[in-house]
Amino acid sequence: MKWLQVYAMAWLVTAALSAVATLVGRRIAPGLGFVDSPMKEKHKRHGREVPVLGGAAMLLAWLVVIAAGLLISSTCQRLLSPRLAVYLPGIQTVLPQLVWIVGGAVAMVGLGLADDRWALGAFTKFAGQFCVAGAVACYGVRVTIFWSHPVITWGITTFWILLIINALNFFDNMDGLAAGTAAIAAFLFAFAAGIRGQYFVAVLAAVTCGTASGFLLHNRPPASIFMGDAGSHFLGYVLAVLGSLTTYYTPAESPTPAPILIPLFILGLPIFDAFAVVVMRLYRGQPIYVGDHTHISHRFTRLGMSRSQAVLLVYLLNFTIGAAAISLLWLPLAGTVMVFLQALAVLTAISLIQYFGSPGKKEQPC
């Protein structure tokens, strides 16, 4: 067995478990009070009650596969090929870090579940996010870039985790949008980590990709279940961690330091959308935490696209920007500049289409 087969198996098993767990969550959610009612908030336009327990289902599948992987690596080493077994001792090295990462994921889902059930205030939710992100930045992951001062790196890591969690939370505004975006991002993180020879990070990314993929089977338009804040917190947190774990820039292999920006490219569209939405809400004097229909996906539907077409277009844009960024691992300065210009051109095109395109039919309820 080769590492590519391990990644594929991790993805497939997790996707299957996530799909089953989501099916169970869809059935038990109403009895537990996890239901998103129509028009519960002004910006929500789905026409029926929808279960909202997808976050817990995804977390369960993710935890089961990680636990199974640890169990297999510690008890069934003789069943693995020598090419894989030689890396198993490294699991003991990363285990304390993994414990903190897993603990952070559980805490983030718990926070999201509380919000899904009882609608926490914006300050309470952000305070909870900050506490979990700060703890994980202390003991789990750390974005170093070119600084080594512990306070600076802690601040950067905490900000990064908070940014991605809330960007994906904002991006969860249409059936299948956030889950598909997370699956694409996790795939690209797995690809980058695998190329860099960081096999455990690549496996974790493959498991995360499978988690989002399995949930997407039930969340694609028209969704039969929502991920809720628990799901967006979980996926946003794990994607932020994956972006922090991989070592993108090594002087011996990369002609420029540009690879450190790969996570920004991979998650560029959700970040861009969150930034644009916040700016527009501030400009209009609206609270930044109150949802509306100014997101990229909503603007695409107002140009005449169906919701499914808008979601597919966002997928393609996400992949276009993120996949091009992987080449930064090897590109010299001239090629790096071209990748930056390509990403800028895509984001500019999106802006032109959004703000200057001719409006089509009004957005229809689900």
C-alpha cells in the first residue's frame, strides 16, 4: 500500500461514515430541537423546517476515523507495508499536538451546537471562539511565518483560526456551498501536504475532505439537513488548522517565500466574500453579524442563475484560485507574479459581475 492509497481510503471511509452519521442526525434532530424554521431570521428564505445537526454528524465521523487510524497504527503494524510502517513512530511525536487539535474541534462544535439550539449572542459566540482558538494556538498549532516571538506567533495563529471560522460561517448561506468549498480546500491541503512529504497532515486533510463530502450528499440543493454553526465552526476550524500545519516554504525547494501564502489562496474566496460583506454592512450602518443577501452566491442568483448553478460556479472559482496556488511551491519569481495576477483577475472579474452585471430574476425561496 502506498500513501496515495491511504489518502484515498481515508477519504472514502470517512465520506461513507459521514453520510451515514448525517442521515441519523437528520432523523433525530427534530426530536432534540435542532431545527431551522422558515423565516426564523430575515435573511433565511428556505420554505420548510430543516434539521440542523450536520456539524455533530461530521465531527462524529471525523473522530471515529482518526481513532481507528490510531488504533490500527498501534496494533496492526505488521499488516502495513514497510514503506508505511517506517513512519509510524512519528505518530507518537505528533500525538500531543493531535490531542489539542481534536479537543479544539470538539469545543468548537459544542459552541456551535449551543448556538444552533439556543441562539447565542454575537459577543458570547465570539468570546467562545477566541478562547478555543487561543488555547489551540498555545498548545496545538502555531503559524510562525518568519517570526519567532511567541506572543506574535500566538496572535497570528489565533487571528487566522478566527478568520477562517467566521469566513466559512458567512459562506454557509446556500445549500451545499460551505460543505463543497471545505471539501475542495481540504483536498488542496492534502495535495500540498502530500507533496511536501507531511503524510500525517495529508491524511488528516483527506479525512476532513471525506467528512465534508459525505455530508454534502445530504446538503446539496435542495438540502435535507443544514450543518448549522456547529458545522461551519468545525470545518472552518479544521481548515485553519490544516493551513497552519503544513510547511509550505523550504529554501532548498522553493525559489521564493510565496508558498507561505498558499492557505490564503486556497481559502481566498470565502475570505474575500467575508471581507466584501463586512465592508458593505459597515458602509450601510448595519451590524456585521446580522445575515443578509449580499454574498457572492446571492448576487449570482440575482443575475439569473439557479442556486445550484451559483454554487457550482463558486466551486469552480474556488478550485481555480486554490489549484493555481499549489504551483507556488516550485515557481520562480516571474511565475509567482503570474499566479498573483491570475488570482487578482479572478477576484476582479467576480466583483465586476457582482456589482455591475445586469440583474436578472429575483432570488427564489428553496
